[in-house]
Amino acid sequence: MLRYLPFLLVLALWIYAFIDCLNTPESQVRGLPKVIWVLIILLFGEVLVGPVAWLVAGKTRRPVTGNGSTPSEWHRNHRWVAPDDNPEFLRSLKDENKQGESRLKDWEADLRRREEELRRKNREAADGPEETP
């Protein structure tokens, strides 16, 4: 099993360099056009020349800056707030509650109106049509 390990490592580096080259924007490719880099990686991948050349000289690497580019820096700059401490969330709950209360009042008024109409119809039906002799 260990005799296959070097081959698998070379294959993994080859695949990584190839995918990295394909996903890199053209503006970040150095030295040669992107198509040429892809060909170099594919043709010289078995001897590691292509992938190593791409990783060393083919792509512009940006230094890590302190502008919140990493997740830990982003979390330091943007504090997560629980919903019960978030004033915007609480305000939205109050607005939804007011809308719900007004909708409930409208439904209750509509229900009272329908019940009154039903009572009136029942009274008219119970009284029957008035007959005059």
C-alpha cells in the first residue's frame, strides 16, 4: 500500500494545481496566459514540474491583510447579536404583532356582523311572512 502513496500524492498535487488554475481569474495569472498554464500543468504534471511551477510562479498571491478578510477577523469586527438583544428584530416583532392584532379585530368585527345577519334571518324566518286578511 505504501508503494502507491507517492503516486497518489503526485496525482493529488496535479489535480489541485489544475483546478486552482481553472478557478483563478485571468487578472491574477502571472507570466503566461491561463491556457498555457493549463497545458503546462497537464503536460508536465507527472514529473511535478507543471504543478509546482504553477504554485510558485503562475498565480499572484495576496498577502493576508488585517482588513477582515479571514473569518476570525470578520467575527472580531462583526459581533453576532442574539435575536432577543437585536433592536431591529424586536421592532419587527412589534410591527408584526400590531398587524396581527388589527387583522384579528377585523375578523372579530366581520364575525359579529355575520352572526347578527344570521340572527336577523332566523328571526324573520321564525316570525314567518305576515299575512293580512
